[in-house]
Amino acid sequence: EVIQVAEKLGAGVAKALLGRAALPDDLPFVTGSIGLLGTNPSWEMMSNCDTLLMIGSGFPYSEFLPEEGQARGVQIDIDGRQVSMRYPMEVNLIGDSATTLQALLPHLKQKSDRSWREHIEKSVAQWWEVLEERAMADADPVNPQRVFWELSPKLPDNCILTSDSGSAANWYARDLKLRRGMMASLSGGLATMGNGVPYAIAAKFAYPERVAIAMVGDGAMQMNGNAELVTIAKYWQRWSDPRLIIMVLNNQDLNQVTWEMRVMEGDPKYEASQNLPDFPYADYAEMIGLKGIKVTESEALSGAWDRALNADRPVVLEVKTDPNIPPIPPHIKREQAQAYMSALMHGDPDALGTVKASFKQFAREFIPKSRKH
């Protein structure tokens, strides 16, 4: 129903993070995620649209929606308490999304002018090129974006993906192309850590015949992921398809918070709270009867994913990644750039590494038409 509405109106479609699997990413008018972990095409679309149709979403960050007065709004939600909370809608429709859209479709006029849609599709195509270039940029030792980029074309049909909070969520939100039939989720709470591995285990109990892949950081693994590997070792032989992959970004840093401190507060990395011990995740998996794979070079990623996806038991895929790769937001405000420079000038221990990595990430940046700040 969403696809039919978008085709009739010549619209683009952005997805809240919890709705990553609602529409496949191989549709040329799907701009991907919206918000701080979102894409440039989503930001550009929201900055320039004249109509906003919000369907079944409680997306809370109104700063990533059109400015008030810019767009006319219609919202569909099954819960009347949710409508017009984030944006002043003119029409609120209370009901199931699919049923309401089916009733709405006959009343919509086919839009003949496709210039807006064509512009969106061009932006989306350019964005995927930018993401590939960022993912393939050199890093020390492995670019975390490339971990997700290499996985994307290898995703099995109908697989179930989970992500933890942290920097892993950035790359989960942007670098994976989800196809129809896949399921995907992460924590719906604000930066709630530790859910990635338990979600994947729950997926295997609910759908033992489907491949499940958890993408987590080393902070989440040390919080409770390592203990949950014991749960996996206990139950995996009951599953009709034993494939469950726990991919760990081992960068020895609570990376998302480190970057938030730099960019939001202008504070240099505080090693006492941010540094993590180097735990042997892959070796530990082998000790308890699972398969462990460790990657320390980018060129080994593709083969490592192949081995993990074809294993006869659950796998811990440990990748030594570069903590200095910046999770670039879809739109950088002047205040954020100033805060970042302040952090570097006030003794950030990784200042040189972050400058080098940031330069490589911005080597070819897609600059959208956007609001002025």
C-alpha cells in the first residue's frame, strides 16, 4: 500500500530506524533512514517537500521533519494519542495503516509531473555511490562501514537482522540494502545497549529456519553479549537452521559516545570512561563450542562473511575496526563542526587519527540542498 501511494503521488519514502524493513531498499525512490543516523537524501527530501504523509510512525525527532509551515501534513496511526505530536497535521486518520491506505488510494489523483520523484531517485543513486566510496576508504585496521557494505549483497533471503546501540547502529542504518521478506530491528529506547544478541537469539527461537545476524559493538558484548553466547551454545542444536552470526566491532572504544562528546559537547575523548579492554571474542566462541572468525584486514572481510554464512553452527565474527571513522550525520551544523574542532584542539588522544579518517570520509561528499543554519 505504501508503494502504491508513493507511485501515485510521485513521492519518495523515508523510513524511521525501527521501520528499516518496512520497505525494501532496492526501490529507487526509498531514501533510507531518517534522523541523526539517516541519509542525505532523506534530509534533502524533508527539507524541500511540500507535503508530509506520516504512516504509523512515532518518529520523535521533529528537527528532521519539514519546518512548520513548509509542508501540509497528513498522518495515519492506529493510536489517536500519537497524531500531530511531532508535526502540525491538517488531517489525522485513525486506523490500521494498510486498511487506511487502501481506503485512501481511490481518492488520490495520479500525479503526472514526475520531476520531484526523478530528483529523489537521482539523489538516492548518488548517495549509494557515496556510501560505497566511504566504505572502501582506507582505515586502521578495518573500516567499520566496509564490514556492513561487504555483508549487504551476501544477505540471505528472509534473514533477520538485529543491531545494538552504538556506532554499529550508524552503519546498520545506512550501509545495508534490505530486500523484501527480511526482518530487522534494534532497540526502540534511546541508546539502550545490550539488546543486539538477545534479539537475535529470540529471532532464532521464533524462526529457527531463518538466518539471524546480530551486529554489535564491543561495549555491548562486554555488557551482556559474551554471557549470551553461553545461551547460544546451550540451545543452537535445537534450531532447524543453525546459522546465527554475531558480528562484533572490536575497536576498544565506547565509540558512539566518544563521537557524541566530540561533536555535541566539544570534549576530547576521555580515555578513563571510553577505553575498553581487548577481549578475544572469536577465541571465546571456539572455547564454548561455537565457531570463531577473526578479521584484522579489510581484504579478508568478504571471505570471512562467506565462511560465517555457510557454517554448520553459530559464529562469532570478530572484526578489528578503526574507532576514528566518523559517523557523519546527514547534515552538519556549524555548531557541531566548531565543537569537533574544539575537542581536537583540547587534547583529544586520537586527534591525528580522526582528522585523517574524517578527511578520507569527506573526500567526495554529496552536498544536498538543505536548510540554512
